[in-house]
Amino acid sequence: MAREQRGARTDVLQGTLDLMILQTLQALGPLHGYGIARRLEQISEDTIRLNEGTVYTSLMRLQQQRWISAAWGTSENNRKAKFYAITSAGRRQLSAETKNWERISAVMARLFRTALP
């Protein structure tokens, strides 16, 4: 899913990529797959490197769940590209998943604060 970059490898947990894509589409509006992958790499400061195959697999899964929609358009390079947008169901799912991540993050923060011998 993620590939090595500058000697450090960061794996994206299963399901996490879907959440990151939903958040990206929520924040930026419709994007094509290549644009989504590059934006996620930019936000992660290249800690996460994504290949297009991984992103497109996630996009197909999200589309099957009806959390995103797709429509053909023209990219900034004047090429035909499929643009993805978050749906109402996707916004609801993003909200639920965000709350879940906040709970999990709080538990992990507490766990890491405790000094274990």
C-alpha cells in the first residue's frame, strides 16, 4: 500500500486509506485519482507514498458503498479523467469514522503516556 521513501516505511492501516480519501474529497471537492494520491502524499510530507493501483482499488470500494460518486471530466492537463466526489452517505460515514478515530486516538494517547516497565 505504501512504499519506501527516504528509508522510512509507513503502512496505511486497512480502512484508513478510505477514510483519508473521504476526508480529502470533503475538504477539496471533486478530484481525480492521481490528484487524490498526490494530495495525500503532500499532506503526509511524503511519509506515505501511494501507487495509483492502491488508490483506485479504494476508490472502487468507496463507489460500491455509494460513499463517493464518479463522473468524467477534463483534468488540468486537458486529459479525460474520472473525477470523484463525496456523497451524502459518504459524509455521514466520514463523520462516524472520524468520531471513531478520535476515540481510538485518545485511548492510544493514554496508553503511550503510561510508563510501562
